[in-house]
Amino acid sequence: MCQSQVLRKRTVKLMGSRFDITIVAETKESAEAYIDTTIAEITRIENLISDWKQDTQISEVNRNAGIKPVKVDKEVFDLAERALQLSKITDGAFDISFAAMDRIWKFDGSMTAMPTEEAIKKSVEKVGYQNIILNKEEQTIFLQKEGMKIGFGALGEGYAADRVREMMIAKGINAGIVNGSGDMNTWGSQPDGKPWTVGITNPIDKNKTFAIIPLKESAVVTSGSYEKFVMFNGKRYAHIINPKTGYPASGLCSVTIFGTSAEMANGLSTSIMVLGKDEGLKLLKQFPDLRCIMVTDKGKIFSTDNIDVKKYKL
């Protein structure tokens, strides 16, 4: 890439999260204009799939839970289909219907005791991807149980990051980064020709980075519990909840996945936080193209065989 390339960066709030958008282009003006295009595309996706905006197709699906199937755009249907597939392959460690879960765990310091077993059980009674009926011919989504809800959560941010990357490459923008609160997709390289890199936070001391990794694939996503967790009886409970049991994930405090799709990396990183190290590594065997680094609650580092963390350690 020639030296005359200009890098522009902007931080905005989209999809209820922080998005950092970086574009490398010929001029400042064109880079800023492409950032505007990127923001418009992410906003368009948010207006289709948000489950907290009342006028979106997903809110319409949720309002009709237990009543009738709702016809949606192909883009929304395809995303729901992929999310349902992910729910199946992770055996519900990821569940697109988690949106109906009662928020009984608080990670803002206000919790003084564990919720009762009964309350935990009740919190997930409306959750269950098995009760979602997708009709491909009619392009409809039907939630069979009244009170059910679906939501894409961070999966939607990953999808938006993937879409923007495709869109920018199609427009001839050879390099950039879209980072939706940790769901990151990159393409090309920095203006000086060096690869984009990502720092992996040390979950035991979150102000430090334990490795800097060059991005040879495009996407990287970290799910971590080092900022939001509670401690009861000496055990650490993460803010990522197991949608099957209602109990917070424990055992791992960070999972980073490298791959070509931020959507896929997000779904799997969250699932692995729930599944734990052994089951997580087993699941990843189905995806030989993905690389993964995990850090346990005790600060031990594990990874898939295709990434040598020692090589990148600081």
C-alpha cells in the first residue's frame, strides 16, 4: 500500500454499544465519507434486528410469541437461521432465545446474596431454542411459547462488523477496522504496510496486555468476565449466564477467538465461556480454521494447537 494513504478513526454509539471505526483511504475527506457510510449501514442493521426498539422486525416477532409466525426480510431470516444453528451445535450454551431470561443476577455491586435455586430455575423457563420454528418457504419466524423472546445481542454487532467489511472491500477500500465493543473485523494492513494487531488483556490485571497478536484472518472477538462478576463463598460467577441453567459461567475468565467472521467468533466465544475449557476445546475441533486463546479463573492460559501464544507474549 502506498504511503499517501490516510487513516481516519471515529468512535460512535451504535446498537447500544461503542463502535470504533477506522478507515484507510486516499484522502481525509474520502475516509470520513466512508465512515459515514459505515455508520449508516450499522444503523440500518440495528433498525432491522434490535430487540429493544419497538418498530423492528425482531420486536414484531417477540410481540407475536405464542400467537402467530411473523414474516421477516431474508437478511433477518438468514441471521436467525445461523443463530439457531449455533444454538444447536453448542447444545444451548448459546441460545438465541436468551432475551426472555429474567435478569436476576446483578453485576453492579448491588447483590449481597445468591438468588434462590427456585428463582434461578424460573429465570430461564421462557428460554429454549427448540421452541423456535423457522419456515424457509414463507420466510417466517414463530416463537411457540407465550412470553418468549429472541435477541441477537453481540452476535448482531459481529454481523454488522462482517457486513461493513464486505461493503468496504466492494467499494475498493483496502484497509480498515470495525470494532463493535470488542467484536472486531479488520481487513488490509496499516498505512505503513504493517499488519493490524490486537492486544489480549490479562484478565488477572486488566490494565495489562499479555500478548500482541498480528491479525492474519480478519475477525477477532474476546468474551471476558474480568470486568463484571460477583463472588460468593470464594467462587467467582461471571456476567455471562448459561441459558440452560440460569447460573453464571465459571471456570474461564476470558476466551478470544480468531477467524474470518466476527459473528461466528462472537457466538463461539460466548458459548465457550459457558461450556468451559474442555468442552470448549472439543467444540472447536469442528472448526479447524479458528484459533482460540482461553484464560482460566486461576490465570492459566490454554489455546488451540494452531496458535503458539508464547511467540506473541510480552
